[in-house]
Amino acid sequence: MRAILSNPVIYRFQQSLVWSGKRDFHALLEHVVHRISQEKGRKARVLDIGCGDGKLSQRLGPICDYVGVDLSEAYIAHARETYGRYGTFHVADLGDPAFHAKFQDANPDLILLIGVMHHCDDTAVRGLFDDLIDRFPDAKFLSIDGIYVENQNRIAKWLLDNDRGEHIRDLAGYRRLLPTHDYLIDNFLRLPFNMVVFYKGMDLKKIAGAFFGDTQR
């Protein structure tokens, strides 16, 4: 399962099966980007690190200046061919100093890291976030990953256990990595699945509560 998901077509099919739950995370992202654009008085600049096959640009590209970055040459080639009109895409390794030289002038308003942390060990995550915050101090951050929780649904645990990422954590593990970030835990998929969203520079819990009509948030 882990190996075949490296193919962008199969990866997209798998993603289409599980996303688009009742609580549409991508719609929430659109709402967040709209809010940033209103605050700035111009299109928001979005840097999507770990953009995969670029599908998200189809949602966000029309309302922002979108730049997608991924380590996979196959994913980026697919993104450029399929979604090139919605943004620009680059192959880059976050651990390579050349990454920062390439994007030092990007000046993003929002940095997305969707499904990135669970592919990185603790040292890499700390270094990545510290470096991004140092380089882009005015940017808002939003990161989402799967999470282990107590009394977890068997399907959710099986999906996490079989994910390609080898560093899925529980909340305590994520909190140790991002002590200055706020978070919310929710399910944005069709399947019973727990996800944790870490964020900085915005009150996402309040924004999400209003967007989804949650009175309890």
C-alpha cells in the first residue's frame, strides 16, 4: 500500500475516497484564505509545503497566489501538467539549504503543511518549524496530520498504522514538538478518522467553529 501510493494517479484515487467528509477541510481552507485576502487587501500568498500531486491548488489557486512544493518529482510533474494554471510548483527538499535560497523572497501570508509532520522525525520537525518561523515571521501556519487517540476506531488505527509516514504521534507527542502552536482535533474525512490541526497566527478554533456552525467550540 505504501509503495503504490507513490504513483500520483493512485494517490489521487485514494485521496478522493477518503476526503470530502461532512466537515470539508478544504472548504475551511478556502474560508481562511479569503479572510487573509480581506485582511491584506490583495490576494493571499500561500506556500503549500508537501503539496503532493497539487490537487489543492484547484481549490485555492483561483483565490490566492499559490506555490506548491514537494520532494517527489513524479508528484510535481503531475501537478504542473494537471494544475499548472492554478499555481507554480517546485521540486525541493526542505532539508536542503537551496530550498531556503529559492523561497527566501516568497514572503507567504499562509504556510500549509498538510500531512508533512508524520513523515518527519522529531529533530526534523523542530528544525523545519523553527526555520520557517525565523524566515517568515509574519506568516500564518496551518499543519494537519493523523493522530493516535485513546479508544481509537479500529479503521482509523489501521489507516494510521499503514500510512507511509512512520512518525504518527499522539497529542502529547505533537505538543512537545509544537508547544507554541494551538491545535484542534477533528474528523474531516468520510471515514472515522482523527486528525490534529496545529495552527499559529490565527484563532482557527474560533474560525472553524463559526464556519461549521459549532456552538460548542
